[in-house]
Amino acid sequence: MRRPWCSSTHGSIHFEGWRLAPGPRRHFLAAAAALAAALLAGCVAPAAVPVARPAGARGPAAVRVIDEKGPLEGQQAAGAVRHLESKGDTSLLAHHLAHVEHAIQAPLTLGNDARLLIDGPQALGAMMEAMARARDSINLETYILEADESGQRLADLLIQKRAEGVKVNVLYDSVGAITTPPEYFRRLADAGVAACEFNPVNPLKANGNGGWRINNRDHRKLLIVDGRTAFTGGVNISAVYESSSFSRRHRKPTPKEGWRDTHVEVRGPVVAEFQRLFLTTWEEQRCTPKLAADSYFPPPERQGDRAMRLLAADPGNGRTEFYVVLLSAINHSESRAWLTYGYFVPDQPMLQALKGAARRGVDVRLVLPGFSDFWAPFNAGRSRYRTLLADGVRIFERRDALLHAKTAVIDGVWSSIGSTNLDWRSFVHNYEADLLILDPAFAREMEALFRQDESASHEIGLAEWRHRGLAPRLKEWAARWWEYLL
């Protein structure tokens, strides 16, 4: 029997802010706002996630390809796709690319380079360096923006760059910054920095085209500098990123510092897609001032040989691209599918894809958190362990640091880094962004990072899981009833 849920596409009783914020005040305010959303929304069935091939689609679609010179046409585009497919050791890309084309807005972009950034110090350091070099524009979109040491360093730099004549625009989520003092943003505004609040919790301040949509949060982490360098991943502007997870092996783990996360820096024509996504959201939120698009798109330049695609989730128009793409990649995988996720509450199609891949001989491994800052999604995910383990999926828990990364590497050629978690909140409710990189060399870097996380984790076997105590079983049972709302 299908359970009723007190939720809708625009209302539920949980915010991602509960999970990412270490302070109790943020938890209380987010809970109060979420409860109001639930009461206003009423009780309806959960929203559906999209499919790779919508009704009416006839066969695989031709893959749209661009490079620094613009769109590739006909045989030129087909030749570029065949060359890309030949790089892998499996036929994953040959099957995958055409099957997801219907569901993706941005084209496949050639001529890019990428740098993997591990944990907060490395990621935030690279972002600050890029912003310090800015000569034209800085566009920052983030979920959490705290007025702690990291936030103050950021504010100082943004104010300095604005004084130098650089255009600076900051889009922050209302729940993610719910404990940030108003004085922080007033200081930015007084210096000429444009700061815009995404979907304000206060209905009197609603500024989006769709009105007050309190449950739709901006969970993206985007930075675009001069239209030529872009960043994305899981790292917020928060004190929890002041230290690295790999430097804390002999210290007691805590939810308040040393988080394990992954970010990526990219250069090349794909940066224009990051810029386009930011400007679209800025306009949809009716942020001020209005940004003249022409001044944010410098002529694209080739920076490498890597093919990339920016994937977006936008609940306002039903886009959930990463879910479609990841599901397709797992279903078409042939050798290995290694996933690292801080929040893991898979729906049935995702669960069946993981189990099905393992049953057909694919090496399916999951690195998941061994503890969390919010008990419900942690235990809801653990309630899926038995069925996954029984079908051959290997599960590792990182217990020495709070795992927050959202990455995947499949068949040694397909990699993703972004903000999307494997849960209903990311699939249906949040604005998200993930970068897909189709390149064997980068996949090798991702696999090396996965092995590093795996070596720092505890592998859970089926026999061990069957003998766990009553208390964790009760928590899993309770969390399962609310998994859609997590």
C-alpha cells in the first residue's frame, strides 16, 4: 500500500539546512519554516522523478556537441562523439550519451580542462586565488554563506575586488544563510556588491517568478570568475571546511569541522554554461541589478581535451538532469560503478539500478557516511543496506570525518562532481548543479580518490549487518517512514 505523505513539490517538513548547519538556531528556524510549508502544502502524493526517454521519443537522439568555435554539425558532431566513445574500455558512452540527450538542456562541450579539489582548505583556497585574480566579474552562488572566519575572508576579498572595478554578484539561499547576520550582507551592499537572497523564508520578501516556494532551496555551489574559470561541487562557505578530513585520522570526528568534500575547478568553453545557469537563476529570482548578459561571456578559448556537460536541477520547470544521467550510466555500466555520497536515500529505480548492476557482475561500491549531522537520512539510507549487500553491492562507511561529497566514477571514463545527493530532496525539491566529465585520465584521478576514501573507511559485510543491534534497527524503521520528506 502506498503511504500518504504530507508534502508536495513545493512543501515538505525537512530542509537541507538541517543537515548542513552545525548550529541549533539554524535547525530550529529551518524546522519552523518547514513546518509552515507542510501545513500550507497539504497532504499529497510525492512528486515523480523524470525518465531518460520521455513518452513520444523515437529512438536515441543525436548528441549536441560544441567546442570553442561553436556548435558542431552533422557528421562533424557524430565524429566527435565516436572519438569520445573510443576512449573508454567499455561501451558505456556509446549507449549512454544518446539515451539521455532528450533530458539534458546543455550540450556536450569539448576543449576543457579540470582540476580536482579535495576538502575545504584546497577548494576554498583555489576559489579565493581565482577571485583575487579577477579583472572583470565574480558570480558566486552558494547554499550556505556563514559570517565565520571563511565568510569574513570572502567578504573582505569581494569588497576589495569591487573597489577595483570588478562586477561582483552573490546569490545565497535564505535557509542556508538563515543564521548569517543581516549586517554581513549590508556590509557587502554598502561596498557595491550585489547580494540576492534566494527564495526568502519570509513570504513578504518573496522575489521569484513563481512566488513563495519555501521548500525549493538553492543547493548549488557555483563560482564563475571572469567568465573563464568555474567551480562546483559540495563545498559551502562555512567553518566546517577550515581543516581537511585526511589530516584528522587520530582525532575524534565531529560534525562541526574537518568535513570530507570534493570540488572541481574547470576552464574552457563549458564555463559559459555555468555563467548561463547563474544568470538565469539571478533573473528568475528578480535579483537587482539586472545583469547585461553580453558583458559576462568573453570569447571561449580551448583549454584542454576533456569533454564536459553541466547538469542542472530546477524544480520550477521540472528539470532533474543529474538523476536521469546517473541512472542511465549505472544501468549501462559494464565494469565498475563507484559512488561517494554524503546523503544516500535512493528511490526504487536508483536502488534497482545499483542492485541490477551488481547482479550482472559490475563492481558496485558505495562510500557513505559512518555518522551524520542529521539522524534521519543517515538511518533511512542504512535501512537499504541489507538488500544492497545481498545482491553484491559493497558498502564502506567513512567514520573518521563527516562525509559530504557527491561524486561518482563509472567504467573508468564517466565522472561526476556536484551538489546533488542521492535522496528525494535533491531529486525533486532542490536547485542543484553537477558537472559530468567524460575523460579516462580524469576518471583515474577520481578512482584514486575513491580508493583513498575506501582505505579510510570501514567495509560492512552482510553477516555483520544482520547482527546489528535493536536500536539501529528501530532508527532505520522510523526513518524509512519519512524518507520522501528527507
